[in-house]
Amino acid sequence: MVSPAQNNLIQSYLSALATPNAIATAVTAKAFAVARQEGAAAVQLLDSAAAADSGDSAGADTSLAGDSLVARATGLGGQLDVTA
């Protein structure tokens, strides 16, 4: 039979073992989410490049072609925020 003191000691030991596991799981999940976002951004960039190559941006200044691809893929750069 396990006494209450022994039970508390066992519970604290098991809790101490579970904490690093929980941290490792959370870190791995975050890294996976970041990798998934980066992959989605790369696919969007490739789709934008394919759309630009197919003539969707005919007559555009080629020096700005990269900027427009990034703006399409990320949603950033389309407008200038001038509020302070």
C-alpha cells in the first residue's frame, strides 16, 4: 500500500517528467506550423510567377516584376501606410 506522502512524491516525479515532454511537443508543433506557412508562401510565390509569366502583367515594368510577385504572394506592399 502506498502512503499519501509516497503518492505525493510519485505524482511530483511524474509531473516533472511530463513538463519537458509538453515543452518539446509545443516547440515541435510551432516549428511545423512555421514550415507549413513558409511552404504555403512559396506556393503562392510560384503561382504568382506563373500568372505573371502567362501574360497577366503584360506591359508591366520588368524592374518592378519581383516587387509585384512578392506583393501578390504575401499580400504586403500593395499600399503604403502613412498613418503615424
